[in-house]
Amino acid sequence: MTEKFVRNIFYYKSYYLDFYATLNPDVKKKFNWTLQLISEIESVPEKYFSHMTGSSCLFEIRVEVGTNIYRVFSFFDEGKLVVLVNGFIKKTQKTPKNEIEQAEKLKKQYFDEKDK
């Protein structure tokens, strides 16, 4: 049985993997499931994958386990490539500004390196 991917997932440097390594097994399992969902279905529910308003085309991957909410920022490259960057545990209603700034910086760095 061959799987058809509508999107490919790419980890930029080790930012996502470093975050992933700090997570407990239940959260890791949910992240794996969510990333598979994003890669395999055309219309991903906003509960798991949504555009960040007020950003330069950043998207947020959202995982909820128990009372904790985990977020990973991402962006698209060449249409169907989802590039994952920094992740964090969301502890307040509003997304921390420093996390958004970090994601914007990593996105710029990614495209600057790609253009060289």
C-alpha cells in the first residue's frame, strides 16, 4: 500500500527536534500523529494547523495533551513543503511575542541560506 503525501515535513536545523526531545512519550505520540495528519490530508482542521494572523505567513501546529498546549511554528516553502522551526509550551492565552519573533528570524535565516 503506497501512501500519498499532500505535503512534506522538513525540520530546519535541530530546532524542532531539540524541542521534541524534551517532551514526554504521550506528547511525542500526539505530535507524530498531528504531523502525519498535516502531511496526508488536504484540508487540515484549524485545531491542529492554522495561520498566525499578524505574521509573515507563519503557521502554528497545535497539540493538546491533558491541560497542556504545545505549539510549533512552521512556514511553507515551494507550496507543499512545511518547514518546522521553534516549539514551546503555551502557558498564557496570548502567544508569547518572543516566540513569534524567533520563528520570524528562523524563517528569514532559512530563506537567506537557501538563496545562497
